[in-house]
Amino acid sequence: MVVVKAYSKRDVTQSLREQGEKLEFIREKLYSPSHTNVLPFIWFPETQRAAFLVRPYIHSSLHERMIARPFLTPSEREWLTFQLLSALAQCHRAGLVHGDIKSNNVLVTSWHWVVLTDFTGLKPAYLPEDNPADLSFFFDDGYDRRCYVAPERFFDSKLPEASRPGGECTPQMDTFSAGCVICELLMDGEAPFTLSQLLAYRRGDFDPLTAIHKLPDTPLRAAVCSMISLDPSARPDAITLTKPSSGVFPPYFTHLEDLAWRS
């Protein structure tokens, strides 16, 4: 069973060959036995009127699993968090950045194996903060106005072109988004940011830590607080966080993940 995402072309003369080559590059980078927590699109056919993205079907998204019975236990939430960070580490080791991590793009099997999906590399790295059209088109998932885009990706559209940020998404941007997803998971589905709150946070007018500090004081809570720091350089990378020496997760998680996959 597969999932198919369809894109309708506005113009029958439009060619998506360049986008297809980018998807092929991502697939080659991630389609490996060592990348157990990532799921790139495996096929992307194109016709005269449409393009399609195809991937294997997975039981549910993380957002769906959060609100489904039986509800997740604290240990299960911690295990899912570790796997999400493992997915991010696998992605970054391959030299790729996801660019749109949210709980709808984190998939969970019926036996609680986590995979990160929707790798396209086709979404804009930077967005005007005073024009939500691009944000809505590329990043809106329809759930409670959640917004997990890193704050440094927004810019004032009044800035001249030469002064606007440019370039590709960075691993630190992924870290921020993953931190938001983990917050949502640990806080029973409560989103740490809406768009208005995220922009207020960017200006220094909103503090998400007020809600996060209601969670038990653990190394994981401290790591999440660092992951959503306004300062990208203060965000720990996923590779470091998943090492047993980080002290964030039980040391046996690394061995458990390897054992679960091989079995």
C-alpha cells in the first residue's frame, strides 16, 4: 500500500524535470539500510497535466498517534522522541536538511517505529513575516494554526532585496522545528507556537518556556528548551543529543533501536 501526493500543473507546458532531479538526489542519499528512521519519496512520475509523489503507507502521523487511544505513556513519548532525533541525525549526516519538520511529517507504525518523511527540498527557505501567503501554501497543515518554522527564516518584506536573507535551510532550522514537535509530544498535543506567537517570540514578546517548564525537570526538557532557542548557534544538534554520552536518553535506547530494526 502506498500514499500518493498529486500536484496539478497550471500549464501543460510546465516541466518539473529539475524538481524531479532534486527528489532523485534526496532518494539516493537517504535510501540506505543505515537510514532506518527516514522515508523519502520512492517514485515521482510526471504526466502532461500532473506530477505525483509516491511513498509507502505508514499507520499514522505522530499528531494522530498523540490523540489516539491508548494514550502514550511517558516512556513511549521518550522513545518516540529519541527516534525523531535519530531521523534528524541520519538526515544531517547525509548532508541533507528537511526544511519542514512537523508532527504530520513524522510517521509512526503500529509498533511505534518512527520515520521522518516529506523530503522534497522544494519549499522556500525564507518567508516574509508580513505576508502569510507563502507560509500558508507551503507549510500550513490545517491543525490549530501551528507554526514550527524557525524564527530566523522570516524577514521584513520592506527590506530591499540586497538586505534580505538568502541561501538554503540549515540544520539549526531543522533542530528548532524538531524541538517544537517534541514539545507538542510531551505536552499532550499542545502546540508551543502559533504563527502570531512565533513572530512575537522572534521580537522578544513571547516566552514559550513558561509552558515547557510545567513539564518535569529532566535532561530532555532542558534539551528541548535549547533546541527552540532564538539563537541558532545555541541549539544542540541531533547527532550529539542521540549519543549515550549526552545524558538526555537512557543509554540502552541506542542498542534498542538497532535491535528493534534488525529483528
